[in-house]
Amino acid sequence: MELDQLHEFDQEVLAHPESAQSYATNQFLDALTQLININAETEEEIKLVKDALRAFATVLPHVFKTVCQNEAETRMWQTASSLSDRVETELVKSQHASVQINSLKCIQVLILLYSKPNDPSKKEDFSLTSVRQQHRLLDIAQLEEKGQSLLLLLLDVLKDKEQTSPILSAVVNCLVPMIKKRTQFRRQIVEALVNCSKSPPETLSPVQKRSVEKIVKIGLTTLIRTEQLAQYRNEFISAFASVGGNPAIFQSRQSRERRENEESKRSKRHLAAEHGQEKRSKLSHKPSSSSSRNGPNPLANFDVTTLPLPIVIEICMAVLQSVPEDLIRERIDTLPPTGLMASSSNSNIKTELPTIPVIPPATPPPKRQERDKEPDRQVKRAKREPIVSDSKIMTTSKSRVPLASVQERASQSLKMQPYELAAPTSLEQSQQMELLKMSVQRIFDAEFHLQQKGIVDTSSATTTTRLPAWNQPTKTMWQLLVAKLLTRGTTYVIAQQQQPSNGDAGVKFNMASDEDSNPDRLKDMLVDFIVADLPLRHELALEWLHEEFHCDTMTKRRDPEHQPTYFKWLLLLLQKGIPTLEAKDKTLTKLMLDAPALNTEAIDILRRNMREEPQRFVSCVSTLRDLVAHRPPVREVCLNVLLDYCINPDVKMRSTSIVAVKKWVPDHQAIAPKVEAYAIQALQTLTMASLGEDKSENDEMETDKEAWKEQDVVRHAELFFALCAKKNDLLDELFNVYIHAAEQVQRLIRQHIFNLIKSIGMNSPKLLDVIRHFPPGGETLVIRILVALCDTVRPTPELVSAVKSVYQERNLDAKFLIPIVSGLGKEDLRQNLSKIVELLNNTEGQRKVVKKVFSRIVSSSATVAAPMTPTELLLALHEMEENVPLPKAVEAINICFTMPDAFEAKYVSAALRHLAEQPKIPILLMVTMIRTVSVYKNLVQFILQLLEKLIKKKVWTYPKLWDGFVKCTERTQPESVKMVANLPQAQLKDILLRIPSIQSPLREHAERNQLVKVLVLMNEMGLIEDEQ
């Protein structure tokens, strides 16, 4: 749609520039805003921004003129100002040359608008002289200061040492025409041009530097040859010479012009002398009264037709007052009956005029010679014609009445007496109202005739013709006419109706008795007319509402008992107009923002519309948000509507409302405290035993008390979470509610707080302070916070320090250390690892928690090393067997073997070797060896070597270790047969009895290697005989 408007503008305005004023509308400015604000990256987008800037520069003077004439155009001025600020701050520094050049053109237009012309007494349409004093929107002093700053911005571009040649040329082309219209800026501009030519940017090539110097010389040459700047020519010539130009070419031209001027003056004096001599010779034959005039007439060459009519009348009256009455009568008598200019229709009547002495005017102007000779020709023709008497005139045509002479007509006119016009016929009240209704309807119909053309709207299923934006001055005048007629005009009618009639002075007219004669019917017509196309006619609605409000205000001052009607019509307009708007139409926002006043009933209409028409919910929220920000009288009412929807059961409505209100926290001093108080109150509701104790108007539930459900907890806490993310100080209130809430509510809060904590982050000073000083009862919430913070990232040293501090001071559970375990040092891990292992309770959930802890301990990143290597962790687990129950220690070691990617074979073998060499062999060593055999098949030979070392250390002296030894021997057979054969006889016998499956492999090994001792033992045990 925006592109269509821009294309239509280009097609129409480029061919007819005078039609640009018809585009000075809010609709077109909104379209330009959308186009200018796009992030231009492709060539097509850059071209769109460039064309939009060019259109903005073209229509900007007409927008300025419209705002000057109509102070109600607040939104138009705000839109234009925001666009101007964007051009000044961003687009003028664009990386794209075309966008930057068009931005410079916009700044040139703004400078001309925000300054006064060369002649302050001359009022221009597009300058500060068109702004009246005490204008509601335009401050002359502020705008003039703004114009000066924009000029300095242009001059700074010339001083920029990194600018390119095209940009410098564009700036020069903007500044030179500016001198012609604003000579007060000439010194600044000329000085900047000279400096730019003398010291161009070093980044330019020699060719580009010459190009800049050439464009500056051309600009100065243009100024020198401009006639309206002739008084500053010497100043421009000096500047031209300072940039390397030859001033002689202008000096010779000046001397030539002076000679031509002197010759022209001499020739004029010569002609005037000859003309005076000829005139004196002619006047010598005239009467003495004419010859008494000495010297040439100073008004000889003056064109009287240039004088305004009122001045001519005053001159004539002044001359007639100095002429005697007898002379006037004498001159009247000399006039012919039909006047000097005889009508062509009376050509068949032959009249003879008396001889009249013709007094020629004194040296008539050349332009009027032919025109002044016409009466003389008629007079001469009249002299040649014979005089016909009145009787002959009567005989020429019997049907024609003889005309009265001039004397008779003058005499009759002097005898006429003053008279009065007859009183007009008065109309009945119903007739007056019907006449007014017809007039108003014709004014409404005039809207269609004031349009330039129709636009076919194909967006809907049925093709309709929609009226375009029309000529702004005409539209403004039409709107003011309608608004004033239907407010001040109807007020007059009501006053006339309420006056006592002639028949009964004590009875007043009752408007309610006759509906057709009620002036409110006219306003009903206006409401229906506006509602028929509210997006196009909302400006008319605003004009009318402002007039209604003004009339109510003035009447209230005169009559304190007056009942205002403004709100009646505002509510009627909203009730009828809102259903006609599309869901995403912003007309409602514009109407309510610019309306002179709003009340609670108007906001209730919005509230009802939000509830009954869900498709309009987003647009109504946007309207309420703008009203809260820009309309303080209704701020509290509108804010309460938005806040009520922040705890609505509907997720979409709730989310939209929360997004609208959270932007005011914490920056807005007036609104933020109210939003925070409501959010805290909604959160505190969760401390109640059941939902039924806090029934809100948005809840569509039974009145019976209910247990807290997840959706109810979420909707009461979501607004608080959104605000807490922006203002971390609210975390204290969260803990206060948490510790007093039921267990079910606490669980749901922990479940839904994850996103809030992630958005706050672990660098928040307030969050660290809360962790250090959280109230008793908030332990589970702090653990959830730590889990959310350290879920995917390593904790910061500040967070680790805070957790360690509170952990040691309050002797807390090891669960507090689990989230930050990747940030602990090696010594801290050794000291607290046993507490973490004690958390195991033979459940899958706890095994997953400990497994994640082990993973974080042995994981490293590209920048940070792991707190402990897998080998060190295994050693630490074996060293804590005295502090941890053996089953939990075994469970922790088994968890390590479920992570083969982290605990590789090399790390496990290193740990086993270290443990086997310890003076005191830990009991858990055999557990680890058994698990190693099961998981790492390539370490079987390594395990057998360790078993042989344990034989040397008489492992059988430790019953628990010996049991593990037997199990490991069983798991490693038949490879373990060789190792078993080396055992003492008692231990060998124990193994043969406890591992029956090893008997056959052991006998074969003994027979093959002639191990008599083994065979004898087996024979004694009866193992060989049984086989035989």
C-alpha cells in the first residue's frame, strides 16, 4: 500500500508539482515513515528509501503550511518531526550516497522553513513568517534555533575530511540556492565554500579535488550574476578570487553594464526634453487655465489601473469635495442623455448631442491612449450627427417611452425619500430544521466533488471505490465549515427555539416534543456520515469534537448549570464507529489520542470491545498503551484495564497485555510504581490457601474455593516474572511469597522460574545478594536458581564465592554445591565430594544427578581446564571409603564406568596402578578392577598383572579384598589360570572350591607345565579321581 501511494505521488507530482499540497496528509506521511524506516540493504530497498526522502522533501513545505493554518494537526506535526529527526541524526550519515544526498535536500528544505526571508516584512508561505504568534505547536524561537543548527550541520559536512566528491557537490548545490532566499546566511556559507575549495579532503584524488573546486567556482559565479544579490556582488567576487578565480571577467562586465545604464539614462533624458518642448507648444494654444501649469506632469507615466478600487474611490471623493456644487451641476448638465458611451442597441435612434467642450486629460499614459481616444471618437461622431428633438424621437417608435434626461433623473433622485425593505417571511421551526438538514446533507455530498479522483480498492472480495486523500487546504476548510456549522450553528438554532413566542411569552419551545425539529438530528447525521468511512473522515470527527468541547467549555463559564453534551457525542461516535473498523486499523488510536477529552465511559467501551471482539484485542491494547503514555487524565483507568488482562486466563491476551505494560518498568516514574504494586499483589495471592479467596473479574470459574492449578499459578506470577527480569530488586518479594506459599505452589514456581533466572544471568549483583541472604525456607528456590544459572555454562567466581559463603555459614545440604561444582577448585572438590556421594539413595534420579556432577568435574573447555582429571576423580572416590557408606561408594564408582567417553581406559589403568601401589590397599580397589574387566576387555592382562602384585602383598590377609580377588579371578578365566597356579596351597584350594569352573583349565595348565604341586593338591581334593 505504501509503495502504491509513493508511485502515485511520483506520477502526479513530477508532472504537476503544484499538486504536491494534496499529499500533505497523515496517511501519506505514515506511508513515508514506513518506507524510510526500512533497513535498506538491497539496491531496490535503497531506491525506495531515496524516493521516499525525495517525496518527503517535496511535501514537507505543504505539511508545514498546513500545521501553521491548523493547530489541531498535532499528529501530522509529530510524524513530520520524527521523520526530520531521523533524517538529521541517521540518514544524513548513511553509507549509501543516494540516500545521503536526498537527506541533504531534506535538510535544505528544513533550513528554509525554520528561518525568515530576506525581507522580514514580506510574508512567505514556507517560512517562519507564516507562523502566527502563540502557536500551539510551533515555537518560532525554537524553530529558528533549530534551523541554525541544521545549517551548521550542512557546513560540518563540508568540513568533514572523509567525505566524497559527490556528497560535497550535493552540499554546495544545496547551499548556493539558500543564499538567494536567505542572505543572512551568506557569510557563513561563503566562508565554508572557500575553505572547502582551498583544503578539500585528503582522501580525494586530484581529479576529484579539481571537481570540488570547479563546483565551488560555479556556485560563486551564479551568486555574482544574480541580480537580486547585486548589493553583495563585491563580497562574492572577493570570495571568487580567493578560490583561484579571475575577478577581472566580472569587473569588465560591470563597467560595460554601467556604460549601458548611463547611455540609457541619457537617451531617456533627451526624449523627455523633446516631449516637454512639444507639449509646451501644444499648451500655448490652450486656455490660460491650462497654460498656467508649469513643468511636466509627474504622474504622466503612472498607470492608474494598478491602484486598488478603495483608494480610487477615496481619491475621487476627496476631489469632489473640493469642487463647488455649481460647477458639478454645470458639468452634469453638459452630459448627453444616453451618456458618452452610446449603446449599440440604440444605434437606430439618431440623437444630436450639444457641443461639449472636451477637456483632455493631462498627458495620458501610453498604455491607455487607445482606450482614452474612444470617447473622443464618439463625441466627434455625435457632433457630425444632426440634433433630433424629443418629438421626433416619439414619432420614430410609438411603442417606446421617451427616456428621461440626465437632469430629470438627477432631480427625481434628489426627491426620493428613505425607505425600508419589507420584513422577510419567518419559517416555522420544523421548516428551519428541515432547511438546515438539507443544507448539511449538501455539504456532506460536497465531499465527493472535492476529490481529485477515485481509487479502486481491490483488497476485499467486492471491488469498491474509495476516496483518496484530497487537497489539504480545501479539506481543512471543508472540515472547519462542517464542525462550526454543527456546533455553533446548532447552538444558535437552539437559542432561537428556546425564546418565548409572540403568542405566549411564558411558554418556551420544547425540543423533545417534535423529534424532527431537534437540532441533535443534525449531529446524528454527522455521526452517521463519519462512521460510513471512519478511517478517511476521522479528522473531520476530531474537528467536530474539538468544537463541541470548546462550545461546552464556553457555555459552562456563562452558565454553571449547563450540562455538557461533548461526551454524549464522543460515546455515540465510538459505539457506532468501532464495529466498522478493521482489526488492525489504527484509526481508533488516532481518534482517542487527539480527542480533546476522554472519560471512564469511553474506556469502558474499549474494555467491552476487547472482551466481546477478540480479533480487536491487539489493536485495543495498543490504543490503551498510548492513552496511558500520553493522556494522564485517563491514565489510571486505562492502566487498570491493561493490568486486569495481565492475569487473564487466556494466554494470548495475557501475554499481549504484559508486553504492553512491562516497558514502563523501571524507567517511567509515574506508571512503574503502579505496575509493580499490581504485580506484587497478584503474586501475593499465591500465598492464600485456595484460588476462591481471590476471585477476579476475568476469572471464568466457579465461586467455590479451588486448589491452585498450574495455569492459575502461572497467570498470577507471569507479570511479576516479566517485571523482575527488568528490575532485579523485586526478587526479595518473590522469596517472601515463596516461603509462605503451599508446597504445590512452590513446586510450580520452581518449575516456571527457569526463563526468568536465565534472563537475569549470574552477573546480577542483586541476584548474588539474594543468594547470600535468602530467608529461611527458600533453600529449594535457591537451588533451582543455581541449576538454571549453571545449566549450560560454567559459574562465575562471584557466584561460586556467594554459594560457598552461604553453604559454610548455614551448613547447608550438598545440593547447593552440585550446580556450581564445575567452578570449584580441586581441594574444595576433595573436601565435599563425600557429601555429594552421600546424596545417592539407590534411585535412578539421584544417579543422574551425580553422573552430571561427575561429568562437569572432568569436563574442560577451550579456555578453562577441568577441575579434576578422570584419574584424580577415581582416586578421590577410593580415598573416601571411610567417610561414605560402602554401598554408596560402590554406586558412585559404578556411575563412573557408565561414562566410558570421559573415563577412558588410560585414565582407569592409571588410577588402578596408583591404588595397587599404595601401602594400604583400599577395599574399593577390587570393585574397580571387577568393573574394569567387564567394561574394558583390553585391560584384562593389565588386571592380571595387578592381581599378581596383590598376591605378593598377601591379599588373602584382607578378607574383603580376598573376596574381591576371587571374583576378579573368576571373571578373568581362563587367562587367570596361570596366576592362580602361583598361589599358596591354602589359597589355591580355596579358589578351587569357590570357582568350580576353574578346575579343568587349571589341571590342563598344570599337566602341560608339569606343575606337580597343583596336581597333587587337586588329587588330594579328589578333583582328578572324580573326572576319571
